Amino acid sequence: MIHQETSPVQRNEQVFALNPLGKVPVLVCDDGTVLFDSSVICEYLDGLHDGDKLIPSSSSPRLHALLQQAVAMGLADAGIAVRWESERRPAAMRWAPLLEGHLQKVAATCDYLEASMAEDDPVHIGTIALATALSWIEFRQVYDFCSGRPQLSAWYRRFCARASMHATPLCGNTIDQPPSAHSGAARALAMD
């Protein structure tokens, strides 16, 4: 695993050489095939084993898992947009109505999850994606999704107790200055 710093305002040539969108994650397979986007990478990895699948094959459970994955991806997109409007964009360029619109998406999604999360939902691509999106929102302090949402909060805390979540903590700071501004100092890895 190679951590890469990415930013829409600072081109990372190593990442762009593999993904024309300039985004991580990127998986370079043993045969040289390059895959990008979390959902594509997960689909590929899920096909490499004969054990329980992250993406169920039967219709109803599959649609449920994929819907949760889609909700998680939208939640992450809205959270990233909140972060841009509240912190990363220069203050003079921030637009409060846009920030509020994205915050409303985050809040509405969390309300939806509060009403729809099942305590006994098995681990699958959707629950992993939701836990990952919520952990990023919590890590970046984008929104307090646990406040007033006891079911979502309890589900999230249970999921965060999993060994896999402990083994993959989020870390790093976002850096949007040109590389020359770092003058050889230690550079933190960006997670968004």
C-alpha cells in the first residue's frame, strides 16, 4: 500500500498516471491491470475468494447492499463538499448557502439512516461503505451525526468496535499548498 496525497488543486502525477480522475484508491493488479473507484475495487476483490461475499448475489439482499453503498457514497460526496465550503476553499470564496445545502444533504442522509438501519444487518459492501463514510465525517468533524440519532449512533459504535475498523484508522492533514511550500518538511498524507 502506498499512501498518496491528492487534492483537486494540486495535481499528483503518480495518481493521474493511473487514474484520469486523479483520485484514490487505485489498485494495480499483479497482471498490470489498473482498477480505480472503491466500488470497482471491492467488486474485483470480492470475486477472488469462495467465502462469504461482500456483495450478495441474490436479488433482494444485493439491492439492499448496493443501495446502502450508494447512500454512503452520496454521504461522502456531501461531506467532502461541506469540508470544501467550510475549510479548504479560501475564505473569500466560500458561499454560505452552498455550505448549508450540503449540510442539509448530510443531515437528511443521517435521518434516513436513523430510520432505516437494522441492528442485525449483516456485514456487506453497504454497511462497510456506510461505516467508512461516517468515520470520515466524524474524523474531519464535518457533522455530529450521532446527536439525536440513537439507532444510528449505536449501530456505528458497534461497527467501529470491529477489528477491521481498529486496524484501519484515519489519519493525516489536508494540504492544498504547492509542493514547494513544504520545503522538504515532513508532509502529512491527505485522506480527502
